[in-house]
Amino acid sequence: MKRFYYLSSCDTCQKILKALNLPNDVELIDIKQTNIDAKALDWLKEKVGSYEGLFSKRAMKFRSQGLHEMTLTEADYRRYMLEEYTFLKRPFVIYDENVWIGNAKKEVEAAQQFFANSK
């Protein structure tokens, strides 16, 4: 699997996409147009270790729906991400067995280094 899940209207995602200089074989998926499917989400969970690690608690709907006051289970995290793209931490970069999640500086730098060294 070679995919970049992002939000096209997100300036941070656009900046990261440009900085990574991804190979042409990476499929770009705008999660607003095509939300992640269950199979890909489950695969990512196996790589990361939890659905919570893929979930964005910074999403506006996290607070507006009162989720911040609830104790969510792994099944809850999975369900919310499949129902609503805004709950996905973004971007997700998948290249074969390598995965980078989110926009934290260390994640972006690790992905940049990987792609710079793979050319």
C-alpha cells in the first residue's frame, strides 16, 4: 500500500505533501472526498497499535459532540473515524510497511528522511 491520506483544504497537509516530495506511485486520497475504509483503518491500527493513536482529539466535533467528557473504547474510536473524516489524525503516510501518522515534527521529519534516502 502506497497512500497519502490528507485533507486538501488543510494548509498543514498541503505543506507536508509538498515537503515530502512523494514518489509518483503514491496514491493521494483526500479524506473529505473519500473517507478511509475499514480495511485500511484496521491495517493502520495494527501498525500503530491502537485506534486511539489514529484519532484526532483536536477535531472540532470531538468537543462539540461531548466526546471529550466520555471514556471512549477502541471500538468507539474506530466507529467515529469511519463515520466522520474529521476524527482522523492527519495526514497518514503509508509506503509499503512504513507508516507516519499526523503532523508532529518528528513524524514529518522521519517521513522526509525516508523519502529522501529512497531515491
